[in-house]
Amino acid sequence: MDLSTFHSLMGGPLRSALTVLVSALLVTVVAIGVHRAGINLLKRLANGRPFTTNATRVAFRASQLCVIVFGLRMVLAGAPDDTPGLVAMSHLTSVALIVALTWLAMKCIETLSITISEINPVDVADNLRARRLITQARVLTRSAHAIVVILGLAFVLLTLPGARQIGASLLASAGVAGLVAGIAARPVLGNFIAGLQIAFSQPIRIDDVLIVNGEWGKVEEIKGTYVVVRVWDERRLIVPLQWFIENPFENWTHSSSTLLGTVFLWLDFSIPLEPLRAELARICEAAPQWDKRVCTVQATDSNERAVRVRFLISAADSGLAFELRCIVREQMLAFITAHYPHGLPRLRSTHDPLTVYDSPLPDEKISLAKL
């Protein structure tokens, strides 16, 4: 934008500054109007396109700031040379434009993650593919945010006078300081690399059921450096990402959410198993938690006092399996108590018969009778 005409009419540095200020205000108002019109046009054109629709909402402020700063940069580019503080303001607007573009890029990446989450809902019966895609999107989004921030900071530093000299000085003194910085940053870099490994190899996903250090819980969130595991009693375990790469753990929903549940009861040797099989079949048929796959009764162990009977059942997920195990345990105990009370574990004992020498003699019996 050329302001030479206004400068020739008004003249002087003060008048130049006033002209630039008025022009900047006018450009800001025009930029806001153009931005709103463009967003409204995109909303109409993006009907049925989730990414563009979400982008107009999520990246609204960031894109607005980019348009305004770009307009101000055009005003300063055409400002007279005698405008006070022109160089400083030009540098500030350049830095602001880089920051605004960085913010816009981060919002676009965030929009992609939100769109993937909306297209692939996890509140369905078979959500394995959805959880895999959402996990990849969230982890890669955080990694991409970190890369965009680093690039934005690098471009800002390149606009500073003497930035190359600072970089050369840092490289020249990168001996011990670089070694210390590398050691200090090892956990951060390790978690960053572990996040990329989890995103692609996916040992865990959002909403996976895990056993971590003996605690049962679900993956609630995967952050940039740690994982939030929601335990069954509403506690939260904060586990570093690198821990899942270096340590073994149980994932009950890695390939499928279906599970087998077991109920063990110690019973007497006299208990008949066929009535227990029929009762277990009746319990499973009446329970909505059963997925109609497995329903068996087996004697799996015994000792000198009792036999261990295993009731094996199946369910669609871990929560339903736990509920079904409780139902089977309660109703089987009630059935055995009502119909086979002798089938509960008992402690047997025997008494040796008295010998002849331990019984009293006839004379002793008479003496005892007189007493």
C-alpha cells in the first residue's frame, strides 16, 4: 500500500505517524470484515465436509489474527521512510505474523485430530479401529505441535539481528554444556520418541483396559510425555510414555474387547458336577452380560480336603465379564447351599476306638458303682 500521496499532503514525521495509525485502523476494520465474510463463505461451501467446518470454528481467532497482522504488515511496507519507529514496528509485525501463522498451523493440526475423533466415535460396540485412529491422531498431533513451535521459534530467531552470531557462539561452546543438556533432556526426548512408537506400533490405545502395576484401569488420555490411566475407583495413574515401551503390562483389549471370566469355588468331593453345569447354563442364559460363547464347569485342582471347581464364562468386554463373574459366584453359592449343603468344604476328623486295656476292670466297675 503506497502512502506517498498522504505523506506529500500532510508532510512531516508526526503527520506520517498519524497517517500510518489511521491507515492501520482502517486496514484492521477491513481485515476483520473480509475475514468474517470469508469464514461465512467457507461455512456455506463446506456443508457436509467435517474438516473445513471444524476449521472455521477451531481456527477462527488464529486466522483472524493472521489477516489483521498481514494487513498491518502491508501498511508498514508502504509507510514513508521518515515515520517514527518504522523499523521497530516492521520487525514487530514480522514476528507477530510468524507467531500468528504458527498458531494457525497448530489450530489446523488440532482440527484434523478433532475431525478424526468425530468421524470415528468410540461409543460403539466394535470401536477397535476408532480407538486406533484416535490414538494415532492425538499422539501425532502433540508431536506435530512440538515441531511447529520449534519451527516458529526458529523463524522468529532468524529475524533477530545477530542471530547467526549467537548460533555460532553456541556451537563453539557446545562441549560440556551440550553434554549436560543432552543428559538433562534425555527423559523428554525419550518420552517424545516413545510417543511416536506408541502412535505407530500402538501397544496401547485410548480406552484400552490395562493392568499396570497390579491396578486395573482404562487409558483415559495420552499426553505428550505421559499416559493417564483411570482406575476403577476413579483414581488416576500418571505413567510416563517410556514406561510402556520398557516394561511389560497387560492389555485386555489389544486385539479384541471380548474376555473369558473365571469363578473358582472349593467344594467337597461329594458334590456332583452335572447339576452345577446345568445351573451355570441357566444362569448364563438369564444374564444379559453373557455373549453366548463360553459356559463350562471343570474340576481343575484338588487337595486333601476339597476339589477346586472352575466356572468359565465369556463376555463382550472386561466390565461385563466382571459383572457376570459376580452373578455366577453369588447364584452358584446360593444353589449349592440350597440343594447340596454337604457339597461345601468340610473338615473331616476320625477317632481311634478304645482298646480293651483302656476299659475299666470288673472290680473297678463295682467300686465306681458304689461311689
